[in-house]
Amino acid sequence: MNEITQIHTGKSTGLRTGWWNPDLEPEEFRRLGYQAVDMMADYFASIRDRPVFPGKSSQAVADAFNEPLPLTGQPADQILRDWPARVLPYATHLGSPRYFGYVNGSGTMLGVLAEALAASVNMNAGGWKAGPAATEIERRTIAWIAELIGYPIGCGGLFTSGGTMANFTALQTGLRNIAPYDLTADGLQSETRRGKYLVYMADHEGHISIERVADLLNLGRRAVRRVPSRKDFTIDPEALETMIRADRARGDHPFCVVAQVGSINTGAIDPLEEIADICERNELWFHADGACGAVGAMLPEKKEMYKGLDRADSVTLDPHKWLFIPYECGCLLVREPEKLRRAFSLSASYLRGTLPTEYTGLDYFEYGPQMSRGFRALKVWMTLRHYGVEGYRKLLRQGIRCAERLDERVRASDEFERLHEPNLYIYSFRYAPLVDRELAQRSKWDRARVDARLDRLNQRIADEIQARGIAFIMTTRIRERTVLRMSICSHRTTLADIDAVFDALTQLGREISGEED
Ligand SMILES: Cc1ncc(COP(=O)(O)O)c(C=O)c1O
């Protein structure tokens, strides 16, 4: 056997001379792997019956893991046993059909298996050479997603850790491509440049991640201009254009408009066609933040709401939200791939080699902020193939139907107040018994008193339903009032869950308001 064959077969002398091989033996790996799969299968079988939230204090959770650095190794069996014994009791179950927090998706089972498989090969989807299959699966899945939502399939794009990083990548690309000079070398730090770069979004429903992005780009959070919204929580296009023109006349540099495509509190979709026109007229980057709702464009019956999405320069959509892919998985589509490259391309001899070769692979590190990248695409690729477009359409319709049911229950009750039309799957409403609403009409003073009491009540209801593990519901602020908010972003939620949760909310509302009287 020559030296190369010896290395290839693992029989080289180095492996026989007491060198530590920390891998598990194949049979041992198989046994532990089966155990882990059994744990996951048991978990999924019981997920519906578990309290959604552990209801423990943050100190209690911290104490549960307060242990010294392990100086010597521990048996794998013992470590695995800690999963059901020590980790699960302190978990919030985002996969529960009664989890309605933030905009968190539920996690598909095939996605779970994909995560394990991707980790086993451990490809790096940053550079083509470190992940040829990972790269091509990502490229293909991105094209599928574009086709799914009716975006030009020649677009570029990539998977990111989440919506915030997708928004960051989009706005960085917009800034680099709209600025009249090359920002690559000096960035914005030039004494000859005057005026501020500004980005625009709706005042009520514009998502805070855009302020984070302005921060990351060192534009400052005040670079995000909040545009008045209309009654239905969508941006007012006239006010938008007026602001852009006034800012430009003052010497600032408007560069981007961010449209909400499924907004954080009400699922509202901004008027995309009008925003596209405004961006075209004013030569601005049109970014559609569809982290929550862009994938709804796959539904033929919702086509009208999404008109103009295909005109966006970039679109954020989060597979870890409404495609139910396990964390983390955000996604960005950019109409012209070359613009992404212009924003992120870099080179070094150790990245690509110095001599000309046949190497024509796509290096994702040239198209986004990360260099090393996980094989996120696999879980999307596998789940999308498993459900197919038809399966996903069914799931999205079920979520929308759940939000509509919630709205029906709110409208039929004297104890809750309706705040908006059910748009997609995010729905906000208020515990506000009719007697209180009537009392609030009497005078300004009564209104302030009633509102303060209802704000407190709604918060207490959300806290209590969490603490009792019945459901995970949070509050938000809608037009200065504290209200209940449910993001029905689980592929497991049924109408029966919605009814049960609404009944529990009604019961809690009565109980807590009785205590306060
Ligand atoms: C509209 C919108 N954009 C961006 C984000 C940020 O996404 P992520 O939490 O995945 O970073 C969210 C999160 O809920 C969102 O609702």
C-alpha cells in the first residue's frame, strides 16, 4: 500500500501510534443516534400536551446550568440523558400549536433531520470548494423561492441567519449601489461628502430591525425616517414622497424605501406598486421587508395584495417564520445578483488561489457579509420538496383561516375590541369589555382612566396565560394602547386551538378584571 492509499483508508501509521481519536465508534454513534431520534420522536408526540412556557424565573433557569467547566470528558450517554432531564423542562415550545409569540415559526420535522445531516458532512457554504453541493442546493432553493413568490427567477440571493441580517444585506447592497461614489474603500468617512443617507418606512408598523441595520451601517438610527401611516396601518405614499423631496431639498440623500410585506402587529402589506413608482421616480432602492409575509405571495387568491412585489430591488423573507423551517433561516432575494456582488465582493489569495484554473464555482462569501456559512439551504430544500407548493399553500391557508377565526370570535364578543382586519396570520386585539368602552366615551378624563386600566389588564392576561402554560401570547402597542397580539405561525395550530385559547383569554379577562374591581 503506498502512502496516499494508506492515508485514504485511515490506515496510515499516524493513527496507530496513540494519537487520540475522539470520534465515536460507528456502532456507538448509531446507538446514541437512535436514542436521540427516539427522544425527538417522543417530544413531537407530546408537543401538543406540554405547557408552552416553562413558567420558571430567569434565575431558576440560570441556576439549572450553573456548573463548572468540565475538565475531563463525560460519557455521551449521560450528556444525552440531560436533554430530557435538564434542557426540555426549561424550554419554551415554539413548535407547540399554542405558541403565538414574536413571529416565531414552529419547525418542520424534516428540517430537524436536515440539520443533523448537514452537520454530519459539515460543508461550509461560504466558498464553493468547501461546499459544492451546499452551494448548488442553496442556489436552486433560492430560485425556487423566487418562483414561488413570483419574483424574477434570474435574481440572486442567499440564506441568512434571519430577517435582520437579510435586511442588513439588502440595505448595504442598496447603499453601495445608489451612492454616486464607490463606498468600498472609505465607506462614508469622507470629509468631502455632505448630507445624510436616509431610509424610509411606515411609522407604526415599520420593523425595528431596520433601525438595527441603520446602526450596523453606521448611518445612525435617526437615518430611519418614519412616514405617517393610514388607517389600515399601511404607509401613506403621498406623505412618503413629500418627505423624500423635502429631505433631498435640504441636502440629504434619501437612498431606500422599506415596504412592509406582512407587518409585525397587524400583518399589513404596504402599497407595493405605489412604492415601486415612487422609488423609480426618485431613483431609490426599493426594499420589501417580507420577513413575515412575503411567502403569502404563493397564494393565487392573495395575488392582488402582493402586486408590485416583483418590482422590488430586494426582498427579505424568513423561512424560519412562515415556512416553518427550524431556526435559523432568513433569506434575501436581490433582483440583480451583480449588485449583491458589488456590495460584498472581496478577494485574497487564500480564498480563491492565485493562478487561473477551471474553477468557476459560486462563492457565497462574495455575495453577503458572512465568510463561513452553514448549510442552511438543506432544511428548506428538503421541506419544500416534502410539502411541495401545494402543501405549503394548504398550510398558509390554514394559518390565515385561524386568524380569521380569531377575528370572528373577537367580533362576536362584548369583551374584546377589534383593532384591524385580519390580514395574514398576525392579529392584534384588545380585552376591552363594552362597559369600559362606553365609560371611556364620557370624558377625556374617563378615557385616560379606562385606558390605563385596560393596558394593565391586557398585560396581566398575557402574563397569566403564559405563566399557566396554556398558550404563549404577548402584548404590543397599537396606537398607544397595550393590546394582545397573536402570531399564528405554527403549522400545527388548528381552529380548535384558537377556540380553546380564546375561551381561556375570556375566562382570564373576567378573573383578572374581577380582582382589580
Ligand atoms: C417585518 C420584520 N422584519 C424583520 C424581522 C427580523 O427578523 P429576525 O428576527 O429573523 O432577525 C422581523 C422579526 O419578527 C419582522 O417581523
